[in-house]
Amino acid sequence: MLATQASAQDANYPNRPVHIIVCVPAGGGVDTVTRFIAEKLEKRLGQPVVVENRSGAGGNIGAEVVFKSDPDGYTLLASQPAPITVNPLLYKGISFDPTKFEPVAIMTIIPNVLLVREDFPAKTAQEFMAYAKANPGKINYASQGIGTTSHLTAALLEHLAGIKLQHVPYKGTAPALTDLIAGHVDMMFSELSSAKKFSDAGRARILAVATEQRLPQLPNVPTFDELGVKGFESITWNAISAPPKTPREIVAKLNEAIEDVLASPEAKAHFAKINAQPASGSPAQATAFIEKETKTWGGVIKQAGIQPH
């Protein structure tokens, strides 16, 4: 009887507003993407989709709220990678297990690039690598904080390229980029959309891209593979996840609606403006992608000896 009631509820889903908890502050990359998708989802789901920001502790606060919510598809998580991948390796006392979330969809993928201050002595990527090898520990780099994508990407470069850099952690992207533009730090791995604005304005320079192939937006900027750093890739992405044990039918329905939004010409045009790439794929593909990213960056954390705090 209970199973019959549950399947009937799943079939009628959604019949009330859906809430998406964004685990970063309003105005950030994840928030911007989520609000665009939420607006388009309302028409496809036939219900209001309410976006609420619950930021703090590297995304853990919002993630915990969703983790402990009823698995009925009415409370979802929109996040950057860390809360659903590596945060247990970075924070003590986390009260949720990221591997138990039900991945619904990857929304967008944004390449990461090497951004240096405008007056940095190395003018090309080749010069940068030569300078880094000749001056171990003298190049300092900004990050959004310990264990963030920008930090782990630089740690991966150190490992693969055999160089030594100096880490300067900040509390978020904005203060890190502000100090880079002011010349207080030498470099930062930044997602393309933010970096390109400063590069186009002549306030910083993009020397290399952390992608497998050159980017259409930056055809003259080399990949690290071209520089001899094999296997070096880093992307920023954001995902929608549901609480553990959310019924498969509900996850599938949400995935189908989100995929429909991402495939629309409107979405493609919107994301092209912010240099983001709409992702696509089934819940199973989202799960495999998240598992792969967790393994990659978990390995970097352990190899770099980054301790939980």
C-alpha cells in the first residue's frame, strides 16, 4: 500500500513549489546559472521554482540542509564541486556524506585558465614555465581558499610540472582577483568567464588554458599539454543534486526538464555570453562524472598533504 502511494506521488511530481538551495552567496557563478535554469524550469515543471542561498563553510551549510531534507524532490542542492566531492577531506566534523546525494544533472562546465598580474615578468606560457623552474617558491598564487578549485589546480601543476609555488589563500573569488589585479599576488587559476573580462580590459593576462584542447574564445593561448605538462586539466562546474534516496522517477523527471533547458537556443546563447558551456547527460553520467572528479582532486589533496581544518 505504501509503495503504491509513493509511486502515485512520484507520478504526480511536482504538485507544489520546488526549492533549490544554492550553497554559495547570491551573485556567484553557481547562483547565476541556477537562477537562469530555475526560471526556465518553472514552465517545464508547471510549479514555482524557488532559489534560496545558504552559503558558508565551503558550501557545507547548504549541502547539509539538503542532505537532511525529505527525499521527495522538493528540496534540491545547487553547488560547486567541493561540497559534493572533496569537502570531507578538507573540513573536520562534516555531518553528511557527499557520496549519498542523488546526482540530478551537471548544469554548466567552465574551463580554468592561468591568469597572471599585468606586469608579471613572464609574457608567454613558455616563459612562465621557465621562470617557475628557475625561481622555486618565488611565484605566489591566490586562491579562493584552502581546498578550492584554484588551490588544488595550482597544487596539481606543482606536482605534474615539478615546480614550487607559494600559496596565498583568500576568502572567496572576489578578494583573490582584486589582489591579483592590484599586483599583490602573481597568478591565479581562475574560471574563464572572470579571467577573460580582466584580460580583455588589459588588467591581467591569460597565459595558458587548463583544457585538453585550445579554446575557441582564446585561439592563440596554448594548453599545458603543449607546454609539456601532460595530463593537466581543470574545469569549474556546478551541479544539481537531490537528497539521498530520492526516488529514481523524480530524479529522472528533473534531469529531463533540466536537459531540455540546457539544450534550448536561449540557454546556449546565455551561457556563451558568460563563457560557460551547458553540460548534458543522464543522472548516471552525472554520477560517473562526479566520482571521477572526486577521485582526481582527492588524490591531489592527499598528494599535496592538505590537512582538514
